[in-house]
Amino acid sequence: MFHHVRAALMIFLFAGMAWLGGFLSSEGMGQDKDKKAKGMPPQPLFCSPLAIEVGKANKVIVRGLRLEKLTNIIIHDPKCTGRVLSTGKKVGLPNNQMKVEVVGDCEAEIEITLPKDFVGGTVAFSLSNADGEGTRAVCLVKDEAPIVAEKEPNDGFKQAQKLEVGQVVEGAISRGQDVDVYQISLSGKKTYLFNLQALRAGSPLDPILTLHDTQGRTIETGEPSSLDRDPWIRFTPKQDTLVYLSVQDAHDQGAPFFLYRLAITAER
Ligand SMILES: [Ca+2]
């Protein structure tokens, strides 16, 4: 008799657990369905320009996915403010070899205001729509170094654009197979650092940085940094010399938004 009761109790218990399990899993499925129906939050990828200034309101074009119905911008720094100037519009891909998750298919205009006493090389932000807050993107913040704009044509050693130590050049690999070449005069026995900034700011450029001598021979190819894979070169010439630095895309792709910054500094 006792065994029968226990068996019945066990059956009852199992049935109860099965019912509860079914209830929970159908609940879970319901949630998945809701998520799909609701859509996804915006995903900003990178900004143009890549770097913004302290002590002012910076207008920035942000490129990414699902930027059409923006409701808010969230700046992840309590000293900075931002607003959405115009919600996103769909824009095409320059060619169908480009991956939409890398270059985005939508552009919006935002404003980010940094205080004069801002400290730090980057500011992160995210955007929200009716489906919530999306992933973060990063704007670089300009330091004191003078900025030079890239000037085309600069596709070869003969057309190289002259730069000086201490400057930062802001450029773009603006079309497929574009190469930007810079000429710099260096002093012997000093150590120089050539530091490219692209991937750290989400740029779709997959940069190759190469240092050449006056004969066009490769002295060194940029080492991808362990943090963000942006390439850098440290170089100490034996005597005063001219060198050439070239910037290219690893896949020979390019578009006006394949932006980079290249900083040339002397180490003490
Ligand atoms: Ca060029």
C-alpha cells in the first residue's frame, strides 16, 4: 500500500515538473519571439572625423547599422554631453565586396561637446532607439599636436606629401588600391615613433604602415599593436636621412570614410 502511494506521489511530482518545464520553455520562446518582433538597438561603428576637439561642440557623422530612428545619445563620460542632430539615413555600400557589419549602411549626424579640461584620448558613446541602447563606439580626442590634412596626389615616392616630426596627418584611403605616401626628414641617432590610428576608432581601414628608404626599399613594416592591431614603427636612423612612410589597406579596399590618423613623434 505504502509503495503504491509513493509511486503515485512520484508520478504526480514528475508530471508537475514536466508541466512547469513546459511552461518555462514556452515562456522563454515567447521572449525570443518578442525580441525578434521588437528589432534591435542601433550599432554605431565609427565617426567622421575620427578625432574631435576639447572645449567645443563637435559635429560628427556617425556610420553604422540601424541608425534610422534614434531617440537618444549616451556619452560614457559624465563631463561630456551630446545630442542627435539628425537621425540616420540609409546609404549604400561603395561596392559589394565590403561587409556591411564593418562599413555600416546608415549615417546619422551627432554632436559631442567636450569640456576644455577633458582628460583622455578617447570618448565612448552609444545610441538608443525604441528597442534600447546599442553597442558603444569611440571618438578619438585631439591632443596638442598640429594637424595636417592629407593632400592628393600622394600615391608614389615622387608625389609624396612632406610632413614634419611632431605633426599628425589626417587622411583617408579614399578608393580601392589607394596608397598614401609621406616624406619625412629625420635626424641621425634620434628615435622616432610612427603611430597609425584607425582600428582603435572603428575605422573600416585594415591598415598597413611601411617605412621605406630613399631608394624605395622597405626598412620596416608596422607591427600591429597588441591592444587594437593598429600598426606602429619605432625607428632610429644612423645618420640624418629622408624616409618615406606609406599607408595602404590590407585588402586594397577604400572609400572616403576609410579614415586614419598618423602621428610622427620623436622620443626623448
Ligand atoms: Ca593617395
